[in-house]
Amino acid sequence: MYVDVLNIWATVIAVILVVSLALFSQYTKTGRALRAVADDHQAALSVGISLRSIWILVWAISGFIAMVAGIMWGTESGVQFSLSLIALKALPVLILGGFTSIPGAIIGGLLIGVGEKLAEIYIGGYFDTGALENWFAYVMALVFLLFRPQGLFGDKIIERV
């Protein structure tokens, strides 16, 4: 098994970003305000949280994380058109992990990655195209949507009548 130094750095940086984001959202006043706005806009407004400043912060944080991810991925594989195939796999990852859970997104990404490789090894020979990795994530997401639409760690939506 070959592990590149760049992959180790990417893993360390990703862990630092996830832990810092989780700690920020749990233990700071601004992080709690972010979660309050995510839960209920009107209630957040009623206690004096500025939606404009929260949305600016959310877009700034997501832009920074996207920039770091793009730099790491671009350094690893170069910038090319095929990056769009990788970017489109973010949706099945979020479906598996749950849209409301940061650790769920990490677990979903690991499940998709390991599942793609195992499927390619064990059942890839039954398909002539050899491109099982390209559509496996979407089939896995479809199965999850059928049986557990909130994902592994997503909040179950309870509707009371």
C-alpha cells in the first residue's frame, strides 16, 4: 500500500478543519447563533440574531473550506475537467451521512470510497464497462433514500398532525 505524503497532509488538514468547525459550532456564541439560524430563522430573529451577518459568515466559512479542498485536490491530481465527476459525488456522500451531520458526512465519504473500491474488486468483473466506480455511489445513495431518507446520522423528521 502506497501512501503519499500529500495524502497524509490532506488528512491532517481535513481533521483539523472538521474538529475546529465542530468545536466552533458547539462552544462559541457565534456557533450557537449559526445553529439557531439553521433550526429556525424566525426564532433566531426574535432573540436578536442578525441573519445577514450569519449568512455572510456561513458563506465565508464554506468558501474557505471549499478553497482548502480545491487546493488539496488540485495539488494531488491537477486541475482538469474530470474533477466535476468527483465534485458530483458529494451529493451521495451527504445523502448517506445525513444533511444535518458533519461527522455523518465524513462517515458517508468513507463508506462511498470503500464501497466503490470493494464493489470494483468483487463485482466489477461482471460488468463489461469496468466503470462501476462511476455509478456505484449513486446506486448506494438511491438505496439509502429508499430505506433511510434522513441518512445514517441525519435528524429524523417527525410531522405531527
